[in-house]
Amino acid sequence: MRVEIQTTREGERARLVPAGAFDLAHAATAVAALQCARANVDDCHSIELELTASAEVDSTGAVLLARLLDRFEASGHITNVLAAGNPQAARLIALYRTRRSEPLSIDRRRSPLARIGHQATRTVRSLGKTLDFVGSCAIALPRAAAMPRSVDWRSLPALIQEVGADSLPVTSAANLLVGLIIAVLGVSQLGRFGAVSFVPELVVVAQFRELGPLVTAIVVAGRSGAGIASEIATMKVSEEVDALRSIGFDPMRWLVLPRCLAIVAVLPLLTWMGDVMAITGGLIATTATTGIPMRAYLAATADAITPAHFVSGMIKTPFLALGIGLIACGQGLATQGGAAGVGARTTRAVVLAIFSVIVINSLFTCFYILAGI
């Protein structure tokens, strides 16, 4: 059987169509066909691999085609697999795809301007992959509503307990200390002007509007975000995610959706409990360092708690939680390699989640200032 790759070009785009048996018995012929095809389209910007029913692809052929696409991407090409004619071969190729970053030694030999351009290109690609992941999650929502059994609902109670109940001591302690710090600073600064009576309002405004959601989300990102990322990353490197795909389960619905729902459901409750603990910390610090009675502090706190302060802080929490869940799950699903890959992606997930929490909180703050809330 003849083994070849038909190539068609349209400007900067090229399409590769394998034909014949890309299997172990014809491996040598397949390698020659791949080398010829690469030489013909190496100057194109976009490469499409169209899989038709006429191409017989086993695991050996899938590895060869996957390595060809990897080499194109390493050279700066944009690759895409058209799998309508042969979805089984496409799944095999996706299983063997690996994306290799360029060696650091090569990057060091480049000029500073070239390195800046390379980093900018990587940033654009990362942004594209991020938007693609968010879009896949958005598509998974209506599909999950149409097919509820495609979501692992049985894991949701355990996830809520892990993210919520198990995180409650840490988030409560963090917010308690934050309340103590705000009250101590308020007493030391406002006391010089004889305005210690405004310390309860300072604690309420700072905690309810800004620090409560921010501190709680950062703690959850560092604790639960790392756990989710490492769990999914371990499943990815052990090929459990590929096994889910092979039996017809979408990882977006089976893994990502329950974890995002758990964080979104739990973070507002943790934030509310953190606000209570911060008020308690402010009460302890103020009554211990000043002559304000406990009853007067509580009365001033009750007057300072308004619906605007409470809602402006709580409305942030679902967005903060969604950012943590999507980043943790996305980094876990993007893991490659062994234990080193799991550790690297977990660290990256925590850093990006904390950074995203700060960015989202800052955007809400700017919006509240512009809106006069």
C-alpha cells in the first residue's frame, strides 16, 4: 500500500492529508513521507492536518504525526487537526502530542530584542490557550444542563467540605488577625486626633469592602487551588484524563465544573464568616487598648454595617472563586511530564490564582470608585 502525504497550499496556509497505512509495518515509508511534507510546507505560517477515512493510523503512525506537529509548533507555526473524517486517529494523535519549550541555552544566545519578541509571542499564545479553555468551560455549561449525568455530582459534597469546612479554620484565623491589625492601626492613627470612636467603622469598611473577600480568596487560592491543581495534574500525567475521554466523558464537565461550582458556592460563606471574625478581632484589639466599652463598640459596628458595604464585598466573591477554580483546573489539565510537571503546574496555579484574585479585586474597586458606590 502506498503511503504518502498530499500537500495543498493557499498563501501562508498549508494542508497535509495523509493517505495510506501509517502503521508499524510501513514506518520507514511514513517517515520519508513526513520529511518530504515538512520540507514542502516549512515556510508556511499555518499548518492543518486533515485526517480522512482513507488513512489507516495506528499508535506508531500517531506518534509520527504528533511529532511532526510538535516540530511545526516548535518552529513557530500554528497547527490544527481536522478530525471529522477520522476521529479515532485524531484521538491517538492528541494522546501523543507533547509541546516542548525551546532549550534555555538557545534562548540565551539570542539578542535581547529577539528574546523580548519570543516572550511576547509566548504570552499571546498563552492568552489564546486561556481564552480557549474559558470558552470550552462556557460551552460545557449548557451541555451539562442538557446531560446532567455527564457531571460528577457525587463528588460535589466532598469538594464543598474540602474547600469550605476544611478551609474554615485557616480563613477565620487570617481574618481575625486582619481585624486585629486594622483596629490596632486605627487606634494608633485616629487616636492622635481623638477619633478612636471611628475605629469600628474603619474595621467594617476595610473588611467588608476590600480585605474580607481578598484575604479569604488568597487563602483559598493557596490551599484549595493548589490541591485542585495537583489532583488534576496527577490525573493528567497518569493518563486518567485520557481514559475519561476514551470512555466518552468530557473532562470539562466531569472534573472542572464540579470543582468550580464548589468554590463558587463556598467562598461567599467563608467570606461572611471571615467578616464576623474580623469584627471580633477589632473588638478585642479596641477594647484592650482603649477605654471603649464592648457594648459601645458593638453598637458602632452595627451602625457602620450597611447593605452597600456588605453587598459590595460579597458580590466580588463569585468572580474571585471562578478565577481560582478555572486557573487551578486549567493548569492541572495542561500538565505534562512526571512529578516535576505536577509540581511546576501546581506552583504556577497558585501564583496565577493569587495574582488573578488581586487583579479582579482591583477592578471591582476601580468600578466602585467610578460608580460612586
